[in-house]
Amino acid sequence: MPWRRSSPARHRKHEGQARAVADRRARSGRFDPADVSPAYYRHVHNRIAAGQPVRAYSRDQHTAYLASRKVSA
């Protein structure tokens, strides 16, 4: 089966789903969605696109992301 690129419409659909899932998890009271790592949003998108369960965003991931922002600033 030859490799096939997904359509832009499908990508937008998954992107919207990913944002909704990540925002809902972030709004659970633990994290501000604006402060959630972009890598987590990519993770959510990729897992939804692959039909896999999404892993939770942990306090350790958040702490590491905030520390990396301080270092690169």
C-alpha cells in the first residue's frame, strides 16, 4: 500500500478534537490551558489521529515545561 498523505480537512478535524480534549483536561482545575505545553497538544492530536487513548498531562510535565520556558527566555 503506497504512503498517503492525510487531507487538510481531516487534519483540521483532529486538531480541533485535540484542542478540545487538552483544554478540557487542563481546565480540570490543575492547569491554565494557556500554560500547557505545546508538546502535550501535539501528543493529544497524534493520539486522537491514531485512535489511541490520550495520556494525562502530569504535574511533572508541567513543571518541566515551565522550567524550559524560563531557561529559554
